[in-house]
Amino acid sequence: MGTATVVIVRGKGVVPRLGQVEPKLVAAMYERGLRILFGQSDAAAGLRTIFSPSDRVGIKVNAIAAPELATPPEVSLPLARLLASAGIREKNIAVWDRTNRELKDARYRLNAEGDAFRVMGTDTAGMGYPGEPVTHLNIGSLFSAIQSSFVTASISLAILKDHGMAGITAGMKNYFGAIHNPNKYHDDHCDPYVAELFDAPAVKSKHRLTVLDALVVQYHRGPSYHPRWAEPCGALVFGLDPVATDAVGGKIIEDLRKAKGLPTLEEDGRPPLYLRSAERMGLGTASLQNIRIIEDTV
Amino acid sequence: MSMNRRTFVRTAGAAGAVLGADIGPALRRLYAFGQTAELSHVEARYYKRLPDREVECDLCPRRCRLGDKERGYCGVRQNDGGTYYTLVYGKACSVNVDPIEKKPFYHVLPGTDALSIATAGCNVHCKFCQNWEISQARPEQVQAFDLPPKAVADTAAKYRCPTIAYTYSEPTVFYEYMYDTSVEARRQGIRSVVVSGGHINPEPLEALIKVVAAIKIDLKAFNEDFYKTYVRGELKPVLEAVKIIAKSGTWLEIVYLVIPTLNDSVEDIRKMSRWILKDVGPDVPVHFTRFHPMYLIKNLPPTPISTLEKLRQAALEEGIRFVYTGNIPGHEGENTYCPQCRKMVIERRGYEIVRNDVRQGTCPSCRTRIPGIWA
């Protein structure tokens, strides 16, 4: 299976109403989506093809717009359990984001020690943004110790949203939460910064998998939460190609916008330029005609 | 406690311990100790409410348009439910007593101390920032302390500082805190001075200059390309700010950090000098200061002294009357010379005043007026 394959799995009834998620259905969607993506007998077997039992795996969630529009525990913890079933020790699996406050706002119970899953912000004792700034192309930032030191392999589990500057925010831009100064990289539609940050060794060398939380998609006026433009799509999107997965996320948003009679992102003056930059940099495939999209329903 | 120059303020009344540049990078490092600095939640000034809980910041030329829960480019102002808040009001992360020459102000109360404060944040992103640990950080990432405006003024009075300097990071981003502190300080007979990159919109600037005594503008270069590439800002609004300050009568000094090969063109300095002469006047002191490798530009050497001398000479030849070199202790370019008789009227060594012969704002030899704030 080529890397430019993206799997969309929809769960019937997974979002009974805005703000509510059915965790059992989410687990089933993971199982189905990862099985298709990896072409393996089950999701755990697929995960074993990209993670080893000795890995420390970070699941980078996005809790910035908590509680309404954050990756909730009901979506991240089933993935953590799948990783554990694939042979990774629970204490070596970290669900993380920038701050403990944001995680708590997103209804997480923090845990930074013991044998259970780690759930922690970068401001957890012993983490932080240590060392000197890392420069990479136009990026000059301190990296979260969780991304740079703690984890050996990384999953971007991002909320899929419309974004007033970047056009969309999905798996690649989720790593803005891994640096101390994301506010400095929103000029020029966040381009080429999204791609350049992803290209930095602390991200690119560790990233293994993108999962987009499209259970509820903010398709307009994002990244803030506006219920009138938030659509319960009930989908999770899986991809090994970070650019292709984001491109498919962009298509989901464009399709929603079209269905709702809204202008395209380009017509709205904010095309997701970073996708093309990422493709030019060899990070993946941005052209939809070169991406195989597999859709399924649970 | 006797207060000598460069004294680190360890306590500030009820404010508790404070951190400062003089205690070294180890204690200024980005926050990583498991505590979370408390943020302020004070409504910001200079913004517009927009539909759907969006806001547009009118403080600086970026005019960030922000959805709910988003922060501006500065990282210290946040939209929360359609109301815009400053997160750093009264949250100083650096507090020091510095010689005013360190800012540098050379024509403002020479030989006195300035209580110098900063919060996290900046509205540009200079690749050569000398204080990046706080200026390029978000408020959660630095240790900050409750030091409301009155406590700042009280601390300045306690340590006999005739001025409070808003400095180190970019005071524009903590505008409300700076403004209110300036008003409070003025009640106590203490002046305020501002050290800024000048990325501020006219309306807030015009209000600010009514409550402060002096502003130093860091002019990073005299071409837009440099601003775009190395500052992530624009030159034009900075020049507009300089003109507004000059027109207001608030004391103004200009500092130009000279970075080898990047902004050290003599031609640019001549152009800049001609612009200053035309739009600001010949009496604004201009400081050419020495760059040291820092932050994201570590591949260039410190500025050769000969380059600084060459640029100083060019500015003098163009007609600027008070041109200085900085960050070269003991250099003759640190001294103030009477523009008429050329006699040295203030001798400096680093941040120390060796001799100050200015009398009632004039040269003791020829009585030529030496512009500045002298008493």
C-alpha cells in the first residue's frame, strides 16, 4: 500500500449530539481505520509495523479550544489502548499538549508518573522547553521536551478545523503545539512555517501516523468554536503521509463549505498554501488526484 | 540597603522576589519547573469587537484579527469570548535597577538609576534578539511576579530611582501595564522612559507620550527587506512612530544595532541620517551599538569596531549632532561632545559617568544648548 493512501472511517451515531461522543464506536472506528490503512489483520498488528515495543510514543492532541473543540479523552485514550495492545508499555505512551491547564479544560486527568498512560502538558515538572533554540529553515524555536526528548515516535491526533490564517488546521499544524512560540508563525497563511516546522528533525524523524478527529468539524470561522458552523461529521481520518492526510482533511472542509453555500478557502483568501510547500519539500503528497481515499463506515 | 548601580532588586514590598537580566540566564530560563505562572485577565485597550466573538487588535500595525481563545502575534493578549485581555498586566518577569545609560539613554538624567521592568512577549521576531528568553516567550513560559503599577512606583521610590524604564522585551505588548504605571509613577514624581521597537499604532502612541518622559526607538535597519527578513515587521510604521514622538516634544533617542553584513551599509546610514534630519531634527541622539551573536544569528561575529566608527562618522557628516557608539566600553564615541565648540561635556566609560559638565542643559564652555532631560 502506498503512503499516499488516506482512510476515512465514519461512525454511525458516534456523535449523538454536539459535545458527546460514543467511546465504543470510536474504538471500533480506530480498529477499522487502522486495519484498512495498514492492510493487516487487526489494528495492533498494523501499529506494530511502525512502532516497536521499546518506543515511547507521543500522541499529540489539540486542546487549545477546550472544552468544545479539543481532542477529548474519548478519542485519544482508545488510541493509547491500541498502542498498548500492540506491545508498547502504558507508561511509555504519552497523551500530551502544551499545558496542563488546557488538558484539564479538555477533561483529561493528568498523570505524569507510575505505570499508567502519561497525560501531561509541556509545563509538567521535568519537561518544559529546555536548551537553546533550534533553527531550521525559517523556524527558530524551543521544542517541548516531550517531543524532543521523551518520545521516540509520534502520532499527530489533531482536531480538523477551518483556520482563519492557514486555511485549515490539521495534523501538521498540530505540531505548532510542540514549540514555545507558535504565535510567531502565523504570518503569510502560516506558510511555509507549517511545512518547515514539520520538516525539523524533532518532528519529521519521529512522526509515524496522522489521525484527524473529524467527529465534529468546524468548517467556517475556525479555529474557534462556533456551533452554527460546526458539523457533526462523525469521522476519523487516518494516514501515514502527513501531507496527504491534511489534504484530505482540507477536502472534507471544502466539501462542507460547498454544501453549506460558503466560498472555497481560496475564494475566502486563505488557501492552505502550506500543503503545496510541504509537497515541494518532499514531505508528502498534496494533490488529491494522487491520493487514494478509502472510505468506510462503522 | 544601599543602592548602587546594577543592583538586583531582590524584594519589592509585597511583590516577593523578582527576577532580572542581571542574575544570569540560568534563572531566566524558560519555565520548566512544574508551576504555572498566573496570568492576568485585565481587559485590553485599543481593540475592536467583531461579530462572532472575534476581535481586532488596534495596538500595533499587525492588527491581529482573532477568534475566541486565540492570542495575538505577541503571545500575551488573548480573545476570551469576544473580549480582549492582556495576560501580563502587573506580571513583571524582569525587574532590575539599571543605570539609565544601559537603556541606553545618554541625554536623560545621566548617572541615575532606572527601575527597569519587563513582561513576556514581543510583537516582532528579531532573529538577533538579545532578550529572546523573555521577549519570544509566552507568559506561561517565564516566571513572573505580581507587581501592580503602584508597587512598581513604590519600588522605584524606595530605591531612589528617578525613572522607571519599560524595557528588555517590547513594552508595547504590555501597554496597559506600562501606561497605568506611568500615571501612578508621575503622581509620585517619578518619570517613565520607554525602550521600544516602535511597532505601535498612532492612537495608543499619542496617548502614551502624554504620560512618559522619553522614548528610545530601536531602529533595526533602514530598509524594508531587513525588517521583513530579520525582524518580521515593517519599517514604515516605525518611522511614523518616530515622527509622532519627535513632533510631540517627548524626548527621543534612536538606537541602531549594527549587524555585520546585514544592516551595516554606509549608504543606508547616510539615507537614514538624511531622513532623521528632515523628519526628526539634528538633535536626536543616535547610537550605533555593537552586535554580539545571539538567539538565531550565531554565525556572525561581533561588529568590528571600525564599522561602528565608520557609521558614526557618516551620520556626523550628514549633520546628526549627537552620534554615539555603544557596547564598546571606553571608546571615545561613548562621550557627549558640544556640537558647537567640540569640547567633551559628558565622559562615559561603559555605563558609568566619569564626568558630567553639562550645566543647566548647556555646554560650560560656549553655552550652546545640549538638548535632553538634565534635571
